[in-house]
Amino acid sequence: MLIFRAFETGHIEEYTDGIGCVICEDNDFLMVWDGARLDI
């Protein structure tokens, strides 16, 4: 799961243990499209 707020504010609220997920690398490109955001 990607928490968009972390990109907007720089405040990271959740972390992963790395099991069962894809880890993003420094040079990866992450794209967000309209409607992808959930208001939590």
C-alpha cells in the first residue's frame, strides 16, 4: 500500500517488513492517477 500523504508532507506514518511486497528503489518512477487516492 502506498500512502500518498508521505509524498505530500514528507511524514511517513507506516512502514513494511518487506515480506510479500515490492520495494521501491531510489530511481523507480511512481505514478498516481486521478481517483487513486483514498481519503483515510
